[in-house]
Amino acid sequence: MREIDRPNLLFFFPDQHRHDWLGSNTELPLRTPNIDRLAARGVRFTNAVCPSPLCSPSRACLATGNEYHSSDVLGNADTLSTSVTTYFQRLRDEAGYHVMGCGKFDLHKGSYSWGVDGQTSLEKWGFSDGIDNAGKLDGITSADWTKHPSRIGVGIEECWNTAYEAVISDSTQPSEPYTAYLQEQGLLVEHAEDYNTRWELDGNAAFPTTLPEEAYIDNWIGRQGLSLLEEAPDDSPWYLVVNFAGPHSPFDVTEEMHDWYRNPDVEFPNPTSSGVDSVTDDEEVRRNYAAMIENIDRWVGQYLDVLANRGELENTIVVYSSDHGEMLGDHGIWGKSVPFQPSVGVPLIIAGPDVEDRDPYDAPMTILDLHDTFLDYAGVKNRSTSSSRSIRHLLEDPNSEHRDYVVSGLGDWRMIFDGRYKYIDGWTPDNNGETTNIQDGVLFDLVEDSQETENIANKRPEVTHELRTRIDDSDSNSNIRC
């Protein structure tokens, strides 16, 4: 048995979980008792943002510790090079951790190179063991990989149509492990047909999947992680990241999950404006989104119970967060990719040994800082080469301070947030959620205008100038300590 000196590290990293959809939000009839009990014995960060509100860029930023403006992964068509140093590598090679992971890593989305066993890049990225699967739609769009071996220059609709036809005609083989599992179970064709129906309905269909409970993607991912945990050696500390595919769209849930929020007394608040056909449709989508989150929460509970039964819970740092949020119809927008808070804001909860339970932390925070935090707990030195900053001091001393502001970006726009004011450069919304480049920028006061409806850049020129200057400084210095 190893000495209990450095903690194990357990990281729940689902896809597209927006910051305010937790059981702690009394305005929502959402049940997340296991995430809530994590928060009760640790710290919940209420103003955490992602480095970029898109899957691959956000996850690559965290893996490397680089802000979006200094990253090589700028969109979902890009792939993280296996020659780039990641914190996974440093945990394994410098700290001696047994590094494990499962689920939707999304670090080579542009190349469709998971491998049917999910092993193609894991060792080079720094993993000791694991299984890397595609996201919900990519598992189908990657099926006809001989025709579209890469996403570069190929429209998603073309990828989808050719891949779907290949799957239902049984003329191709899966290129990643989850669809390979479905094929083994005789479920792949009906799953593809289900997703094709949702595709034709623009992804906002709320009917339940025909898959049995055990074949649902997040239940499959949850089992993979528990298997990895069971097989982990007991002579070294370990790290495990569980990348659930939900609550990302399509908003598909199992029959059982579909019933969880169908009580007539359960109502979710309407978005600021809706992009679906009716309030009823919007409500149905939100019920399914809640069910996907509750399903993930139940898996969180299973992992915590396993650790408790093994006597490891008290020596494990547990982190819950997400790569980005989901607009859910707010401002007439679905998905992410915009600088509104439902898109860039993510949950962040940390608990474990020496983590002081405290009131929610409301100052600005970025999940980019998890990069150095994991390395700090593992005892890795010389971490200053990245833009990340360890938050261990915050977890152990409630009176300490961290960043004055945090940044995020995608494409041509950049956002800076100081906990109250959010300044956005190179972007403004129109009524359809589209973006237009403007010269003067956008400034929101999230204390007075939490729904981000009034641009006050001209009313508060001194705040606009200060934040614009800071974001320019950040862009010109990839190692700036905000």
C-alpha cells in the first residue's frame, strides 16, 4: 500500500452543463443531491467561466494551461497535437500518478482518430489507462470515416448524411468505442435512425430514446470510469477524469429519465426569448436537460460511494465542472459559442482533504486554473510556463484572494469579466443570436442586469476603457497573471 501523502484526483467533466443549473438554484426544480453534498463539504465557485465556449478549444486550453488566444485549437475542426505537453503527462511522468480517463475527451475532434478501442492518442497525451469515445453526434458522423477522414473543409450536414446512410445500410464500421458497443448489442442502426429524426427536427426533439438504460451513452461512460477505478493500482496516487457526453444536445433521454420531470407541478422558468416553436416545446427540452444533469449527478453519487467504501474519499480531491454552458433558448440562442453567461459560465465545485467548507466564492474564476491546481496537489514544481494559476490557496484559506478578472474567447471575439462587469470586444448580438463585429465593444453589468440585455459601454466609459486595456494586455502576453 502507498503512503497517504498526495491526494487522488477525481474530475467530473461533463459536456455543456451551464453554471446555474444545479440543485442549489432555488429557482429551478432541479435535483442534484450528490453535487450539492460535494459543495456542502467544499467550495462552490459561482462566477466560474470557461476559456472558450466550444468543446475542443475549451478542453485543449485546460489540458495545456493556455488561454484561447495562445492555443493551437481554435475550433472543433482542430486537433490537439500529441507533441504538446499536457497536465496529464506531467501528472504521470513527473509526479508518478496513475492517470486514467474515459468519455468524450474531444481533443482530436477534427481528425476522427479515436480508434475503435478508444486508445489512439491517450498514451501520448499522458494517460496510463483509459478509453476515449466520440460525442453524441460525432459517433455517427465519423462512421463513414473513409469518405470524411477529417472534419476540415467538410460541412457537418454532408458528414451526417453520408455517415447515416452508411450506418443504416451496414456498409461501414464504427470508428470509436461507444458506437462499436452499440453495434455489438445490435442497437446501432436504431440509434442512428433516432438521431436522424432529431437531426431533421434541428436537435430540439424531446422524445425518449429507444436505447435501454444500460446502453445510454452516459451510463456506458459511467461504467467505464468505475471499471478503471477498480483496476487502478494501489501503490500510487491516481487521477481520473470522467467526461460525460451529456447534458450536450441532442436532448435525448431514456424512458426512465424522461419521466423524472414530467410531473405537472414541475415547471422551469422560460428563457429570455425562445428559438423553438412554442413554450411547450421549450419546457420539454428543459425537462430533458434537467434529467440529463440528474442522471450525471446519480453517477457522481455512485463514484463517491465507491470511494467511501474503499476508504479513499477522505484522501481524494473531487472536482465537478464543465467545458462550457448551454444557452437553452436565452436570447433566442441554443447551444453555446457566444459570450453570454449561460454559454461561458460553468459550474465549479471542489471538495477534498484540507478544503475548507465555506460560503460560495463569488469572485471571478476560470476553469483554466484547474490545470495548475491538479499539478500543485500532485507536487509538480515549475508550473509558471502556462497561463493557469493554482487555486489551492483559496481552497485551504477562505480569506485568500485570487484573480481580479478572467477572460474567454472564440474566433474574433474576446471577453473579460471582473465578477460584476463583462466587456466583450469584437462582438455584439442581433435579434437572431448572430454576431456582428463592432468597434466600441459591449459592456454588461451583471449585478444590475443579470440577463445581459443592456449594453452600457457608452454609459460607463471608464469601466469600458479599463477592461478594454486589460483584455489587450492579456492578448499581448500569453503568461499574464490576471
